[in-house]
Amino acid sequence: MSITQIKDEIRHNWRKEEVEQLFNKPFNDLLFESASIHRKYFDPNEVQLSTLMSIKTGSCPEDCKYCPQSAHYQTDVEKEALVDTQEIVNAAQAAKDAGASRFCMGAAWRNLNDRNLPQMKEVVSAVKDLGLETCMTLGMAKTEQLSQLKDAGLDYYNHNIDTSEDYYNNIITTRTFQDRLDTLENIQEAGLKTCCGGIVGMGESVDDRASMLMTLANLKQHPQSVPINRLVPSKGTPFEKKEQVDDLDFIRAIAVARIMMPRSYVRLSAGRETMSDTMQALCFFAGANSIFYGEKLLTAPNNEKPDDIKLLTRLGMTTQGHEQEVSCKEKSCASS
Ligand code: SAM
Ligand code: DTB
Ligand code: SF4
């Protein structure tokens, strides 16, 4: 691929009309375009596996309407104190043994507090020492705090914009879209890789999806990892009864993300449990090349590992860091 070609494809100046045009393309044309871009930048048969762990669960002061961990709603999530370091490291080792290449730790905090920083650094450094990539999502954070986490061995910081700037107020009122952008800038300033995406299926319009992806693609650097979540409607949250977004519309969002951010990992994230094998296969074809792997997301259930291994095997896909075949040392996987 020539340098000019790469320059033309890696853009930070997307206009809304162009993104809307992508969303409005005939489905086959859209997928042909996204699949073609995907295979220019990645092995289309390889998927990256990240395992999630909630290291501090529930009673979050924020009012994100989708989130079962918000203290504003009566949900089934049992709040838990910050998990101790050894327990986190044990879970990370288990994730590695099951075949994950990255371990993502999430806390239900509005922002990272300095008093928790020493433990977070200890955790990152121990998880990194296992030979895993590390990711944390701890709410808003300052550059200085993020730099310390980076020095301790943090690779990625996850901080989603969730939706478009215009729709943001319908989803969260305890912080602003600009607060999110500020932390994203801090992440990039600290030299960490950014994991930033959003949720599809919260009642937003296609226009909102286009705006959200435009914000991501027009950042100074594209987030290296772009999680696209399908809303998991959680009991007790205001979105408990939201109707599921149409499969084809979700796949379109994956394809557009792939076209706009060709070198980023696009992650088929929360909500995968509701997707058939065929739908997941189409998402991979459209350009998704990462998943959350392991039977739990943060609090919500995720697909069973043996099912994922089976699906990836049927699709002839390999996982990053495991060149030959998808492998999982767990008994449940070996017997499947
Ligand atoms: N508290 C931190 C924050 O908000 O940045 C970190 C954890 S928060 C749970 C991480 C992300 O998970 C959210 O930004 C949202 O995109 C996603 N998420 C949370 N609940 C979800 C749900 N019910 N369905 C889909 N995605 C969800
Ligand atoms: C992301 O975009 N999705 C993950 C991760 N980043 C932290 C979280 C999904 C949470 C789904 C609901 C739950 O498990 O509570
Ligand atoms: Fe808190 Fe994050 Fe859930 Fe919002 S998404 S309520 S900030 S844990």
C-alpha cells in the first residue's frame, strides 16, 4: 500500500454528510467496502480477545441510564468493595490461561481518586508481569495520574463517549460530553493507548451514531481500540425495556467504524450474548476484530468460552498471540 493511499484512508476530517452516506449505502456495498479496508490493515481471520473484570462494583454516583452500577437506580447488582490485588492477579492469570491477550479492569467510579492510585499501580504492574496487555477503566482521570499508571505498565485506558454530543444529555446528566473529551485528551497526553467507543441501541438516531463515530475518528489520534456495545437492557435502569436495535443496523455501525478508523481494533463488545453465530460472523466480516471473552462482562453475563472457541474454530479464525488455533487450557473448553 502506498503512503498516499494510507494518508487518504486514515482521516481526521470526516464530515457528517459523508458518514451519513456510509450509513445509507446499500448493505452489500457497505460491507464490501469495510471488509476490503479491514483486510488491507489486518489479518481478517484474526481476532483479539480481552477479558473483563469488575474490580469495584456498584454504587456509582453517576446517573448513566444504561448502567446497572449506578447508585441512582434500584438494580440487582450487589455493590462490592475494591477487590484486593491478589484476587485480581489470580483472575488475570486465569484469563491468560483461557487464551485472552488483554485484561481489562473496570471500576464503578466517577473519577480516579489519588488515594486509590497506589493500589491501581500495584495491580497494573502485577498483571503486566503475567505477560498480558493491561487496560483500565476507572472514570475521569488526570494526565498526571494516567502517566503514573503508564509507568506502572498500563497499556490502554478505556473511556467511552457512549453516544453523540447531542444525545448525551438524554443518557447522562451528572457529567458532560466535554468531560469525556477532556479525559480522552489526558489519556493521549500521558502516552497511553486509548480504548474508546460507545453503545448502540439507546434510542439514538442513525444521525447520532454517525456523530458519535465522527467524534471518535476526528480525534487527534484514532482510539487504538473501539468498543461497539449493543445495549444490555438491565433490570431497574431507565433503559430496562428498550427495544433491541436491529441486527443489520448494528452491523452497519461496525462497518462504518471500520471504514473510518482502518487501523483500530473494532471490538464487538457488550450484548454479544444476544447475537446469533451468523450475526457475529457478519460483524467479523464487516470489520470487527476483537471481542470480550469470558462468561462475565463487568456485571452482566457474556457468551460461554467454549461457545466462542467453537464459533471461532468454525469460522477458521485465530486469536492474537495464538498463531495456530484458538486454544483454551480450561477443562470446559477442552471437552467441547
Ligand atoms: N465507570 C467508568 C466509566 O464510566 O468510564 C468505567 C466503567 S463503565 C461500566 C464502562 C462502559 O461500559 C460504559 O461507558 C458503557 O459504554 C459500557 N456499559 C455499561 N453498561 C452497559 C450496558 N448496560 N450495555 C452496554 N454497555 C454498557
Ligand atoms: C466497554 O466498552 N464495554 C465494557 C468495557 N468497555 C468496560 C463494559 C460493558 C458492560 C456491560 C454491562 C455490565 O457488565 O455491567
Ligand atoms: Fe458509573 Fe461508569 Fe456505570 Fe456510568 S457507566 S454509572 S460512570 S460505572
